[in-house]
Amino acid sequence: MNKIKILIAALSLLVSFSVFSQGEGDKIIAIVGNDVVLQSDLNFQLYTYMQQNNIQEISNEMVQQVFQNLVSEKLMLAKAEQDSIFISTDEVNKQVEGRIREMVAQFGSEKNVEEAYGLTIPKIKNLLRDQTERNMMLTRVKQAKFGYGIYVTKPEVTKFYNDYQDSLPMVPETYDLSQIIRIPKITEDAKFIARDKAEKILDSIKAGGNFDELAKRNSDDSLSAIQGGALGKSKKGSFVKEFEDAAFLLKPGEVSGIVESEFGYHIIKLNDKTGDFITCQHILVKFPRLEAADFTEINFLKDLKDKINSGQITFNKAAIEYSQDPKSAADSGHIGKLSVNNLDPLEVAALNPLSIGGLSDPVKVGDERYYGYYMYRVNDKFPEHKATLESDYVLIEQYAQKFKEQKLLGEWLEELKKTIYLEIKL
């Protein structure tokens, strides 16, 4: 959990996939070999690109870039099919399980992962499988062409720098940081507020209110809310225990009472049940984050900062004992180097006046859905500067390698276009 906000961005892209899934009338915008590129594919990739790069408006250049990347991916997958490259189910499952373990380590528990994604672990795994298989296939076909990596020699790095040094971006200001994280708890007051709201919604349903419309207006599960709370056909084991136990007790057409889970309060409507499969809808009322819980953690960190500064406890020991991020706590809170490009403005403002060894005041990091309060220690700081071979060789080497990869990949893709059918319909 180096950065909660980075993880939230990643997960929001993942769960948004169904919004752009193929529907009736989905337009074919390219044919590549035996496959097609759909308008919904392009929409999803555009959404992903905008989220990753914090872009608010779509430009023609962006559409073309994303579209060309889609076509390139399809060309490589067609080549993999031609060459009978196969990825076994076991290989995919191992990768998925590894990714889940990383998420659990980053968020602290499976419960925290599920809360952040708004999905159960089994559903997250299902979404990851298709993505993982495709990525493994692309990696495998590129390995067949280029071996296990495209490397650059020292002379190549030097030539790249000499040719493009005036075009290289400035190396941003960078901090070497350690952190202590505290996450506000859900209070009984928060539960009372959420339950009151859930009871009013349930009363509206009992009075004849339309479940779909009430879900659209009130559910805090934004992904299902736009579909009237619909969760689709799901197998037993797809939901948290409390939700699943209540759902499987219902008869088709019945609406549950208020069901509590770690996500909040649910109202469930069962539409169909066949063996181990159910089709249902729900309305989720999340527990609100109250200022009192926030102030508890803010004051805890401020008090801890005073104790560290007065020598009552070392930062390293405090991180190990009190940080709620197990991964960084295991390394005495150390998270390594982060440039200002990877920090929020509030974090930059908190870090900017600090000297080496200085401690920040608590900083809120994340969004209203999942956030924590961070206290940072500045271990070292590096001002913005123009890249040089002497001070930034590793970074320039990465630029040179990427440049070489793109050049060789572009040449290969042009070769593939000669042997794989391609029709652009845009």
C-alpha cells in the first residue's frame, strides 16, 4: 500500500470494464485476422488512458493513438494464434493468485481489497483472468520474436543521450520517503446513520417503490446502480458470506430485510435461483466516514510526531508498531523515492518546507471511498534538474531502451500487416 490513491485509480479502471462491455449494435471499427476491434473496446481503452493520465478532454490525436495501440495488440494476438502460442489455465491461475496476494499485502487484508474494489475476491479474480491471459499471450509472442528482452548497450545509451538530450524532460523534484499510515475506523454513529437511510429505502420498497429506480438514485455501489442494482448471474461463493446467506434464503421476487456486511447495509432482491446460481439486485448504503473518526487518527499521528521529535520513540519503531500498512511497516516505513509527479498537491505542500529528517503533519491521501492519513519522514530530497549521464544514467538508460523497443516493435508490426488481414472501418 505504498500509495492508496494509485491503487484506487488502478482498481477503478478494472471495475469499470463492464460499463463498456459489448452491447446490441456495438460497431465494428476494425477487422484484424479472425478478430475484430469494437467501438466499446475503444471506449474502454480511452477511459483507461484518460484515468491513468488525468486527462479531462478527448482529442483526435488521443483517439488515434489509443486506436493504433488496440490494432497493434490485435495484430500481435493474431500472430500468437498463427504460431499456436498457448497459455494454460494453470499458468493464468498462478498469475492471478499472485496478483491477489499482492493486493492483499498492499491493502492489508482481503476485506480491505473487497471494500476498495466494491467486489468480492472471486469476482475480482474473474475480471483479472481475461486480462492476465491476454497480457501473458502478448508477452509470449513478443518473447518469441525478441527473446527475453530488448537491451541497450552503454554506447547506445550515450548515443541516444547525445541525439536527444535537448528533448528529454526535466527530472522532477524527488523525495526519498518513509511513512506511517492510519486509517479511520467505522464508528457506531456511522452505522446508525447508514442504517437509518437503509430503513427509509426499504420502507419505500415495501410501499410499492420501484427497486430499479431506488437503486439508481440511492445505491452507493456505483457500478451496479446504473443498472438498477443488477449484479448479474452469480455462482455461490461470489459474494461475502452475510450477503450470500441472505440472498440464497430468498425466493424469486422477494426482497430481503437490511443485511450488514463489511461494505455497509444491503437490500437484496432475488430475481432467479437455479442450483448454485442466483440472479439478484441490491442497494448498498455504505457506512459514512465521520469527522470524529478522522480526528482520532489525525490526533494520534500528531501525538506520535511529538513523541518522535522529543526522542521518546524512533520513527522506525513507531512505523513498525503503529503503521497500518503492513508492507512498508515491515521495512520501518520506508517506501523509497517518489517524484512530485506521483504525489498529490497536498502531499507536495506538506513535504516542500521540510528538511532532510523532517516529519510532515498528517496528510489525507485517497478519495472519499478509501483513504488514510499519512505522516511522512523525508530521508533525502533531490531538486528538479536537467538529466545528465553522470547523475541520471539509469533514467536515461530506461528512455533509450524504450526508444529502441518502440522502434523494433514498429518495424515488426509493419511486417505483420503484410501477412495478417487488416481492415480499418473508422
